[in-house]
Amino acid sequence: MTDEDPRVALAASLKADQQEWRDLVAEVGDRLDEPGPMGTWTFRDLAAHIMGWRERTIRRLEAVADGRPDPPDPWPAGLDDDDAINDWFQAQAAGRQSTEILAEMDASHHRLAAALARIPVDILIDPQGIPWLDGVAAADTDWVGHFHVEHESSVRAWLADRG
């Protein structure tokens, strides 16, 4: 770990990821509501999925920054399976405009950076600083990696199949 405030690197990483996301949205263009980027899910569905989990993360980070306990999960009690939770996220997004979901997703980069910026550096660099990170320091966490690891390749393959 360097002497540089880790919040600077986190903010720069999130800004770069936001630009990558914007570029991808531009590449998707008018295909937002076509099935295919993730099985039967559309790109809009995928964005709603990512945003559902990200919103939970942002709320948890805001609680850390405010010294509050971890907030309850946004989904109904009893949902303990990722597939069921993902279905719940999709139901919550039903009827919302694609542009609204994409705007929320875009803004989430700023919200994530703002939440991280409010957390004291000693907590950010401590592997035990945020218990739900299971021994990984917040400063060393890839806050947007879920999309890149789990979904980006299928979106890229779908885009390549434009035919």
C-alpha cells in the first residue's frame, strides 16, 4: 500500500469503468430490449440485475461511512437464493424505461465513489475494516468486477453476432 489516499485510486478506477460502460451502452445502441446478452435477458435486464446488486452495495458502504449497522437486504426476507433474488430484481425493474435504468446505472459509479470517499482511510485499507468483505480491504476490492467477470464476455459475443 502506498502513502497515496486509496480513495483517489478508487475514484479513478470507477471513473474509467463508467466510461467503459458508456462506450458499451453506445455500442449496444438501439438493441437495449433485444434478448441475447444473457440468455433470454436483454441488455436492459442485465443492467437492472447489476444495478440491483450495486444498489445494495452502495447502501452497505453508506452505512459503513455513517457508522451504522449493515442495512437489511432490499429483497423480501426468505429469498436466500441468487436466482430468486435476481428474479426479484427483474420484477422490480418491470415497467421501468430502459433509459431510466441506464441513467441509474451510469449515476451509480458516482454514488459508489462518493460512498467510498466518505469511509475513513484506516477502514479502507484494513482487510478486516468492512466485515462483509471477508478479509479483503475495501481499497483492494474491485467494486465493478461482477459485470466484467460474469457478464461482459456474453455481451461482447452477442454484439459480435449482429449478423
